[in-house]
Amino acid sequence: MKVLFIYPNLNAQVGFNYGVAFLSACLRQAGHSTALLNINDQVGFGFDLKRVRGEVEAFRPDLIGFSVVTNQYRAARDIARDIKGYCTIPIVCGGIHPTLDPEGVLREECFDYVCGGEGERAIVELADAIERNAPATEIENIWSKSNGTVIRNRVRPFVPLESLPRKDYSIFDFQKMIDVKDGWVGIMTSRGCPFNCSYCFNHRLRELYQHDLGCPASRLNYIRHHPVNEVIEEIGMLLASYRNITTIIFDDDLFTLNKEYLRDFCEEYRKRVAIPFVCNAHVKAFDEEVAAYLKDAGCRIVKFGLESGSERVRREILNRRMSNDDIAEAFALAERHGFHTSAFVMLGFPHETISDVYETIDLLARIKPGRFRWSLFFPYPNTRAYDIAHEGGFLDFRKLEELTNFTDESALDFGPDHNVFLRRLKITFPWHVNARAGFSCSELFDRLIEHVDKIDPEDWPAAEKLMLGLDENISGALILSRERHYSYKYNLFTAVRSY
């Protein structure tokens, strides 16, 4: 039978969907055919219901599968509703959002099934059942409905990663994705994260499996690695099959967590791949030994998630157990080893004050990373952070429904003054760091911020459009005079240090 995947990724950077790639590989291994609609402007497929219909009617699938995160759910629902208007093909919805809110998804008439958790085995069993015209009411990980009643099945144990086939890259226009991303290609060596950050889906996913399987987290086998040789061979296949790959990005939640695996992997990578790579680290899982492994293997950029510079916010709202001194030590260590460092922070947490925001700015000014990225907090349903925001009365349900990314505006309502503050800050954020970093140009940025703060809120939309050009002009002049500073690069939510 034929399965069509639809991956809405609107108003966002183009990204590789690891889940769809594994699901497609498993289906093809079982004898089914697959295709993908990767709905993202950067790969040439915008939100176009007429075009989707043409693709559906041309491929004539027996099953349609959506892969959905929360801020793309509205687009997925709109597409699914439209499809149900001209055909009766069963539709299954999987990914982070339906795993966190299966009942909400199944309340929609357009979705027939939900796949909760990891779906490699479940999607094959569902396709087999539909092909045989057999009931799918007892398939583990699959929720369905009958006469308005939701039929919930438990999840199955996590599968060993070495039992899975290699990801199906052919379902994507992968060469176009490489070109759009300037030669950067993502790989994951592992799944899972041991931490319980309130804003992340990991803690709810673990709780789901603990509940259904009746076992403690320590017995879930939640954190798993692909065999080193398997990953190295996959990278070799990509280098042999596609053009212009310049950098590998290891997208693991925590690439540096397992030191023994990291040592073995870096040794093989150095010998058999030897092109630059980027990875995610945790400040509590980064020491001299880890830094040496990474450096020897060719790592260029180490990325750390800080989320907030306020220790109160990290402790009370985010459940992130690290101090600002821990963060500063990790960045200093990375700089000593010659890495370009990257920090990620979020703005607009529930119960976050303006003082807390300035603590984030001050932390970035203190550690002076090679680059930093920022976004606006967006709560995933049924996570602890969502509950905190809901109980505090911060949620703007209209924006939760409409927003498609984490950068345009906040999904929370803090009141008029704080809302204006955040809207201005998300555009002038690098200027604030420059003003407080002790650079020779800091006074200049202090004056610029004073000027911005005087702009009437009603005039801000027009002024906002001029900011990027102004930043580019200022940065160009500072670069000519070799003055260290941060300026926008790549997009409106990344700032890179000039020297």
C-alpha cells in the first residue's frame, strides 16, 4: 500500500524530519510505498491547499500521516480538513503535539488515528491492518475512535536503535535542503535526555511510557545510542551520495552526555570522516576531557542551552539545575580549547520580570559567546511549563492557535507595558548585550536603546522594519574600525560576535 507523509513547517527554517525519515524506512522495509509533502517555502512548497490536493490525487495514497509540532498543528488540521472534503483516506497524526494532546487531536473529525510516542513499529502495523481491511483498535501506540469514543492503546517499549533500518533520505529533496542550509547536514547519534526541563516534551514522554509500561524511568531504556560504526557509515553514505556537504550538525539533545560513547565516536569520526562538525552540549557534561575529544575530532562549534540568565527562573520555572558560574566556566573552557561557542536563550517566560530579562542580557555580556540565538517561549500542551503559564493566567489562546514559529511574537500576555517591552527587545536584543558587555562601542548602543525606548508604541511597527538595515550600517562601520560587537547574521534571531 501507499503512505503519504505531510510535514507542515511553515514560516520556519527548513529542517530534516528524523521521525518521518525513520517511519518511511520502516514502511519501505515492510513492502509499502511512501512519499512526502515537505511544506516549507524554502524548499519551494508553501501553504497551498490546491497543490496539496493535486499531490494527493496524483499519488493516491491508502494512508496519510502528519508529523506535527504544536505551532504547526493549525496548518496540519486545516490541510487534513480540506483532504477530508474530497476523499475518505484515513489520516494518522503523529509527533510531539499529538503525543502530548491525543484527545484534543482526536476531537477533530479529520483525524482518524493518533500515533503516540515512537512510531516505527506502530506505523507498519497500522498500514498492514488498513491494507488487510482489519481493525486497528489494538495496535500499541495507536489511538483511534469509534462512534465518538476514543480507543486508547498503551505504548510499546522503546526499540533498540540498532534494530531500525537506516533513515530514508530519498523521501526528501535532500540535495535542495543541503543547498538551502549552505552545506550543513544534521545527524542524530542518540535519542533521549535525562533531564526534566519543564518546557520540554521529554518529561511528559517519559511519564507516558512509565505509566503505560508500569516501570520506573531507570528501566525504560529511554536514552539510547546508535552504534558508532552505523553512524559513521551513514555519514559516509551521505558524503558519497550528495554534493556540497561542508559541516555535520549533531542534533542529539546532549551529544556530550555519555563520555565513553563520545570518546569512541570521536576517534572513529577523526579517522573516517574528518569534516567540521557542530554539537549540543550541557554545561554539566562538558569538561577538559570532553573538550579534548571534540577538538581532536574536528568540532568547530559547541552549542549550550542556557534558556535564562536568571537563576530564579531556571530553578523555579524551568527546572534547570545549573548556576551562572557553571555556565561561565563551561564557556571559558570552550574558548580555551578554541571552539566557537553558541548560547541559546528564551524570552517571555511566565512570571519572568524585566529584571530577570536583564539578568539574561548580563549573563550573555559576561560570557561573550561567539554567537547567541534567542526565541520567545512557546508552551507545549500538558507540559509543566504550560501548566505554570495557564495557572498564572498568561496564555493567549488566540496566539497559541495562530503562531507558527517561536520568533514572531509571544504566545503569552503579560499586560500592555511588558508586551511592548518584549516586542522591542526581540528586535534590539543584540544591542542590549552590546550595551552591557563592556565593549568600546557600548555607549553607542546605550544611546541607541534610549532612542528606541522613546518610540511611541503605535509607531513601533514601522520603526521595527528599519532596525535590520540600521544594525547592518552600524555593524559595517564598527567592523571597519575593528570594534568588537554583536550583530545580526543569518536571520533576526541570531547575533554573531565580530571578533
